[in-house]
Amino acid sequence: KQEVTQIPAALSVPEGENLVLNCSFTDSAIYNLQWFRQDPGKGLTSLLLIQSSQREQTSGRLNASLDKSSGRSTLYIAASQPGDSATYLCAVSVYNQGGKLIFGQGTELSVKP
Amino acid sequence: NAGVTQTPKFQVLKTGQSMTLQCAQDMNHEYMSWYRQDPGMGLRLIHYSVGAGITDQGEVPNGYNVSRSTTEDFPLRLLSAAPSQTSVYFCASSYVSGRARETQYFGPGTRLLVL
């Protein structure tokens, strides 16, 4: 059974720091991996999607990497800002099962001014 | 595009009552799904659909029914509400394949309280 784990559960950093969020999964037979952002009381916003054949994706100050063989992904946030404060979730799409996603528990990020 | 819309935003039910959570998308996505989000449990898949007329169970389907008569709509029915169904419910949609390559778009959520 596929399980997704995110470490740490919470992270507090001063503004301007570069930071890394971690995601690990137990079964490497994934179709893709997505990183989402969730603001309190809101829905999920997709940040980056990495296909299983890709190693990384970049969008602005965000860079996500994928190492399928080791079952790990990282989300790198450069020059963090208070507006980056949110919960970040990673999710894997189960192979050959359409768009079914299995989520990690999330990392709650707080960026202090 | 409105994206994925959900109604109502908030609902209070008494144990035993039934209700339907509405979900609609205007992106012509084949795939739609329902998740519930609970503290300490994360997001869990309830039901999903890969196209009109096709639905399947997810991880936690008990107590919920779905149907998909059109591409746009995917309602979730609570048959007899229980306090354990108190949660935040999210609807999501995506292309199964193509240029979007399964980027999932989520609705704003419905907060349900069962007393």
C-alpha cells in the first residue's frame, strides 16, 4: 500500500531564508507527484507537477525534484516571504489508476517578517 | 472559467439527515473525485469518476454515494449523516491525459458539521 510521509510537520523560518520541504513515498510505481499549497480555510492550489520520467520542475522561486528510485521528492523555496506561509502538501498519483492521489500529511510553513 | 465550484460552503446536519454536496467544473475534465480532510488523517479519497456514467470507490466510501450523469457535475450524497462524517470535503477534477497531464484542480471545500 502506497504511503506518503512529509517531514517536518511544521517549520518556522525568518524571511529571506532558502528552505527545503521533504516528501517520501513507499512505492516507486507512481505516475506523477504533485506539490500543493493550502491556505487556512481554503482549498488546495497546485504548485508543481512532476511526471515520473522527470527529475525536476521549476516555477518562479519554487523548485521540485523527484527521485523515484529512492522514493523521495523535495520542494525548494528560495528567498522565502511571509506570503509563503501556508501548508504544503505532496501527493502521488497511483500508477495506472487515473488521477487518484495519495496525500502526505503536509508541512505547515510559517515565514516570519 | 469558474474552475471547480462547490456548494454549500458550510452545512450543519443532525444525525440521520441526508444531504447532497454539489460539485461542478467547467474545464471539460474527464476525471472528478471527492476527498475528505480531517485533522491528523490528511486528505482521503471517497469516490472518483473517470467519465460520465463511470464511478468507483476510493479509500473511505462507506456512507456516501455518487453518480456522474454529465461531464460537468459530480454530486456527493450522504445517505444518513453521522458525527464521524464531520469534515471538510473537497472536490477535484483533472484531465486524464493530455496537455494538463493530470494536474488536479480543487474546489474551495464544503465544511460539514454533523451534530
